[in-house]
Amino acid sequence: MTAVTLPPGPTTPQFVQALRALTTPRRGMHRMRDRYGDAFTIDVPPYGRALVISDPGEVKQLFLAGADAADKPDRNLGRVLGPGSLFALVGEEHRRQRKVLAPPFHGRRLTAYEKIVEEETARELASWPQGRAFATLPSMTRITLNVILRAVFGAEGTEFDELRELLPRMIRLGSWLTVLPEPRTGLGRRGPWGRFRAMRRDYDAIVARLIAEAERGDALDEHDDILALMLRSRYDDGTGLSRADIADQLLTLLAAGHETTATTLAWAVERLRRHPAVLDALVAEVDAGESALREATILEVERTRPVIDLVGRQVRVDGFSVGRWTVPKGYVVAVSIALIHDDESVFPDARTFDPTRFLGTRPDLYRWIPFGGGVRRCLGAAFANMELSVVLRTMLRDVTLLPTGEPDERWHSRGVASAPARGGRAVVRRRTAAGLS
């Protein structure tokens, strides 16, 4: 047996650590770093004992580890998204499905979705009140949900209305179930898992109708929506995705490509209102038809306000080495995104919101990690950043976002994601055709 070498960590009972992780995830991580250093051991459900790291070299080593040594945690989003989800798959099957699913999120196909994003954003902006404060998160959620539904299914109809009503409730409940242990004895249909399974049955029935409708069409090859692309996709051996796998992957895309992007947009509003010089420069850039500062601002929002707290791997071999540590089989090694993003040795003046740090440069994907890393880096990262860019461009073009001297909005845990506690509040005025308020 290989000797285990792990850093110290809190010794409080698991339920106490779990309570702190759910209520103050970001502040709790910083407190533990202050006490124990850049690595520590925690004990929280659903993972149990886990090593948390934030040293860039150790993070890179973890992300580059082979799937036979360290792969996705057994308990993750796959529990609610289904066994065919990328979150649930491991090893070669994960690689095969990822290869099949990659084309819609790159190149020409990605550009084709920009018009959808602009249309949905302009439609939502038309409903924004002028001159009084309101939370933008609900609006951003509607935009991203409509975008992902149109991009996935390519049209409107009864099924889309049903999904618009069902998915927010389903994703909200699923986000909490992901971070909680599944009880040994359920509460039947009235318990949270029972309610989620009932929602999943409704979702599966809707998707089955959409797949049947798409397969009956005569022009499947002409469609750019993701469902059509998945139905046409083939593995190297010529076989296609099963209908069950398609349903799981579509739910994965809908969940992962919806709430996290909406939350990042709300954080962007929160950040820009408190940095009027950046806001003014962005408006001028939009009016000039340019985008470099906007792209850098998106990277900086994702660095300073990452919506996901941790990303990790579960050790599959005895005595897995990562930097200074030797980790036993079964442990989760989790990367604290907030700690590495706030590290002064990684990002000088890290607590300052400064988009210019990314002007003319691309971030190191082992240090800037809002989308995770390695072979499990979020497949939709490019889609998300395209959506963020188009929404911000359209917003800054159509309305004037008024700055504020109010304190920063606090972090609020929503299960998987962390959102601004007041929903990214804004006060806006319409811009005239000449670009003046």
C-alpha cells in the first residue's frame, strides 16, 4: 500500500461542514485557505472526504491525469441528468460521445446561433422598466432558456412552451439534489427525488415527441438545430446515439447551457454598474462596432465571479499523486475555482475587477478555469461566451445601464451555482437612435 499524504483540514462533523459549504461556500474556502494554506482536506456530502487544491501546478497535473487514474466523481450532475449524460459517462464512452457532440459548438454552426441570441435579448429588453431598480437574473434566465431551446430544437411549438414551463423548476430542484446525499429511503412521490423523477418523466415524454417529429421530417439534413445534428451524428463505427442517450444529452445541454450563463450575465450587470469607467468604455466600443474589451470583460467577470465553486476528479487508483499529496483510492480531488482565481501569484491585484488584464491575451486554461479543465472542460464554453458577448452587446446598444455606488451584491448559493444575492439589480434608460439617453 502506498503511504497517504494529505494536508490538514477542519475536524468538525460532516453535517457542520456541509451546512457551511451550502450557506457560505466562497467565504468558507477563503477562511480555510487562510488557516491551512492552498490545500486542505474536507468532509462534505455528497463526496465525503476530499482533497481541495488551488496550486496551479497541482491543478494542471490533475486535469492532465488519465481517466484510468482520476475521472469524474461518482456523485455529480449525472445523478439527475441521466446515465447517458456527459457528466455520467467515463473513459472511452465519454470520449466517443464528446466527439459526436462537439461540432454544434464550434465554427460556422456557432455563428449561426448569434441571430437567435440577439432576437431573444432584444425581445426581453423591450420589457425592461425604465428609471427604477429591478433584478436582471429572471430576465437573463428567460433569454438563455429561450436561446438554448431554439438552438437545441430549432423551432417553436407546444412542446417548447411545455419545456419553458417545466425546465426552470426541474433545473432548480436538480441543482439542489446534486449537492445533497440521496436518502436511503425516499418519501415517495411527495419527496424531492420523487418530484424530480415525475418531472423527468414529463421531460422524456416531450423529447420523445420532438424526436419522432424530427425523424418524420423530410429535410433533417438541412437543419442546424442540435437535435437534428445529434440524430444525424454517427460514431466511428457508423452507429448513432440511442434515443435515451439523446434525451440525457439534451437535458445536459439545456441545464448546463442555461442557468450558469444566465447567472454570469447577472453578475456582469452587477460588476459593470460598480465600474463606470469600464461601462463607458464598453458602450463606446459597441457604438464603434468593436469587441476586444467586451471579450476581455467577459473573461474578467468569469474570473472574479465564477458561478461554480468546485470542479473535481475521483481517484480510481491506490496512491494517486498530485503535487505534494498522495491520495487514496475513492477520494475526490477538488479544485477551488475561487481560490485560484483570487490568488495574487496567479492574477496580480486579483481582487480588482480589471478587464484590461485580458486585452490582447488569452487566459491560461489551467489557471483561469470557470469551465473546468482537461478532457472534462465544459463542451459548451465557446457557446456560452458567444451568448454572453451577444447579450451584452445588445444590452449596451439598446439601453443605458446606470452606474451605482451601492455595495457589491453578496454571493447567494443556488445549489450548483452561486448568483448575486439581489439578482444583479439594474436601473436602465432607453437609448435613442443617436445613442444618447
